[in-house]
Amino acid sequence: MGADHVNYKWWALSCTSLGMLLVATNSGTLIIALPDLERALGTSLLELVWVILAYMISSTVLVLTAGRLSDLFGRKPAFVAAFLVFGAASLGAGFAADGTQLILWRVLQGIGGAFIFANGPALVTDAFPKEQLGLAMGTNTMVAAIGLVIGPVLGGALVAISWQWVFWFNVPLALAGALWAALILRELSKRDPVRGLDTLGTATFVVGLTGLVYGISRGGISGWNDSLVIASLIVAAVLLPLFVLIEHRGKAPMLDLSIFQDRLFAAATGAAFINGLSRFALMFIFVFYYQGAQGDDPILAGLKLAPMAIGMLVASPLAGIWADRHGSRTLAALGMLVTAIGLALMTTLQAETAYWPGAIWLTLVGVGSGMFMSPNTAAMMGAVPTERRGIAAGARTMVQNTGAVISIAFVLAIITAAVPKPVLFKIFSGLASGLTKVRLDPFIANMHTALWVLAAVSVLGAGVSLLRPSEAKTRAQRRDPGLSIEEAIREEIEATP
């Protein structure tokens, strides 16, 4: 099928949706298997957390380089290669003999994930007209939500066989994705004429972000006066500002700061960072709440996590359609407020609380996330020219995943503070069913503190979402930069059928 065929955009969407399904399902299956991994490999609590964080940091740090390489050499070959790398890393992870080996395979998995994250939104934006972009992004988000629904339940079933199958199940899906993308996708983007890669900026960001996350995650477990914690945070404090300076002065920067001169893109990017910061650690919290504090087995815990993904599944495409017709600013802000309400209501949960209140609050958070994500992504991707969409998609993923990485590390530091190490070990190993309410109370109290912090961050995200201009005003002013705000809005209204 040629790229000019009327149905090509839907076939391209099927390729990117398969990529989203792969990475989303993988995340859900792995997170539900963490207690079993801890028991099978004898990992420390810090190693267990870094099985998640290693993937997220590598995919976060390299997503901009992936977007840059795709802008230079083509999005189709990069997308096909991403599936192959992800599948090979998944195969190797299943053969890991200890926590260190598993973390290294997860880094390679993150490299494959970076190219999927960087190219998926760009390929969709190339294929779809702007008036259908919200629907397309909403579909991708909906597919990711399906993966989040399937993932925990599938993870529980796979762990019952063997923890290795949590990784090996990715292999056939990755091979199918590579074949499908090779057959279906067409190269629609122009190659970026500005050549070069920013190796210095990439290295600076890798070390700086790793230092920040390692310092925060280790600090909650080992104490904030630990010499490694202090050294890591100092490295982050020096290198992360230096990264911004390098990007500002570089000829071919990893993160092109000029794209943030567009107010719509800048505000939407800031909101994406806050969304990652406020929401991503929630599944991490609830895996250990259900398997630890409430003593559920992996399959039951996976089923209990499903309402959040179902809320996203329902809300995402509807939000995308609404945003295509009415704009995304108000809807994105409302989504963050709905998420904040759900997070705040979760602070009523106790170790002995029945399931249904938690299910309702998880659904509410999922609906809020779906209301925010697809309209916000469509607004960001529609704000940049065609040849810069690879780097824009990378920037969106980088800032959102940076928020997610910091979220897990920060929440871990809160939850582990002042909780006795034997209690933590039993909770994170899924062996806490014999603990008394008194011994579980510190964990529950810290969980509530973390949820209140995440709720406050979500409210902040709603405010940031409202800072951006409406898409109507932005489009009209791009046609004639000399227009006043009132004239731009009037012209946009008159041009709308």
C-alpha cells in the first residue's frame, strides 16, 4: 500500500499501536512479578527497584538520541530495529542469573524502547492530518491501556510458570512487530539537513540523571548521610545544569531548546513531565500494597490493578476526539484535576480495606490520565514542523519518563523511611500476610504521605496545562504573526467550517 492511499494512516497506526502494546504489556507483567524476582534471584531491595529504573533511565536518556537518529536516517528502519533490539534483550533477560545481569539486559531493552517511544508519535503525526491527530494519539494511548490491563494479569499467570516467561513472552511479539513495520511503513519525513550527534550532551545527561535517581532511591533505604547518596546528588547537581548549558550552545544538540520557544509546546511539555511525576509510581505502590500489605497472589493483584488501565482505555479515545473538535487545554487540565482527586481519595485505604473503594479510585485516576495524555500529546506533536517531529516526540517522552523515573525513586524514599527493614523485606517479597496491623501501620502511613504528594503535584500539573495558549489562537497567529490575540481568534472562528 502506497503512502498516498486513503487507508495508509490506519495501517501505520496499527504498527505504532503494536509497539505501544509491546512496551506497555512488558511494564505491567514485570512490575507484578517483582516480589517473585526478589525471591528467585535473591536481589536486594535497591537492585529490585533498579530492575525497573534501569530500563526507564536508558529509554529516557536515549530517546532524544533515538529521535535525532531517526530524523537523520529515517524513521522506518529505526522503528523496525527497535523491535529487534527489544526482542533480543527480552530473550537475554530470561537467562539472567542474578540481579546485576538482569539490570544490564534491562538497559538494552530500554534502548529498544527508546526507539519505539521516539518514532511512534512521529510516524503517526506524519501519517494523519491535524484534525484527526487527537483520535490517532488517543488510539495509541488506548492500546497502551489495553497492555496495562493485560500486563499485570498476564504477569501473574507467567510467574506461576516461571519468572523467565515474564521476559520471554516479548520475543514473538517483537518479531511480529518488526515484520509488520517492515511490510507496512513508508518513509514520509524529510531528512533533517543539520547533521551530527550530541555525544557530550547525551553523556552528561546519562550520568546526571542516573546520579539523581540513584541518590534519591538509595537515600530512602540507606539514609541521607550515606556517602554514595551525597556523592550521587552532587554529581546530579553539577551535571544536569551543565547539560542545559551544553544544549544551549551546541550546533546539533540532543535536546533542541529552540522547540521550546513555542509556548504551546513548552507548556504541554511541562505538563507531561508533571504527569509522569504524579502518576507513574502509583502501580509501583499498589503492587506492594496488594501483594505485600494485603497478601494477594500475583494473579489476583494483577486483576486488582486493572481498573486504572480500564479507565485510561475508555477515556483516551473519547478525549482525543473531543480535543480534535474543541481543543486540548481545558481537557488536559481537567484530567490532571481528576487524577488529583483519585490520588487524594486513595489516602483512605488501610491494610484491611475492602477492594471496591480502591478499585473506584484507581478507575478515577485512569480516567484522568486518559483525559490528559492523548490531547496533550496531540497538541505537542502538532506544534512542530514535519522534519522536527522525531526530536519533538523524543523530547515529550524524555520529559515524561524523567518525571516517571524521579517519581518512583522519590516515592520509594518516602515509603521506606522509618519502616523497619524486616517489615520492608516481607512487604517487598510478598510475604507480609503474617504481619500484624501495628507492624504494617508505618508502611501504610508512608504510602498515604506519598499519595498526598502525588495529588499535590497533579494539581500543579493542571495549572501548568492552563498556561498554554489555545490551539485556535496558535494556528491563526502562525498564518499571520502580526495578528493580535483577538484578531487571531476571530480569524480562526471565521475559518472553521
